[in-house]
Amino acid sequence: MPTDLLIKEVEGLPQDCVQEVYDFIMFLKFKNNIVKKKKRTAGVWKNDKFFMADDFDATPECFKEYV
């Protein structure tokens, strides 16, 4: 569909409908970006090294009374 035809149709809409058209366009852009993103993995990889905090296995202070 030609862009100029879409613009002509949108210009004929009331302002609140134009906002809905804009919102839908933003939704489609967001949806397409999500599909293209790679699945996230746990941990932090940088320069072929994995980083984990030194106190990873330490019990937090607020949970010590339960252990």
C-alpha cells in the first residue's frame, strides 16, 4: 500500500483516531523489535569471561535468622 494513500486516510480522521493510529504503529514497531531480539541468558559474559560476585553463596543478613 502506498504511503501517500495512508497519509491521506489518516488526515481524514478525527484527532483522537489519529492518536489511536499512532499508538498502533508504535505497538507494531515494539512487537517487531521483540521478535528480533535474542533470548537473554543468565550471568554476565564479557571478553569470554564469566563474572560472579565473590559472595554469591553467602546468605543475606535478612535471611540469617531462617537458616
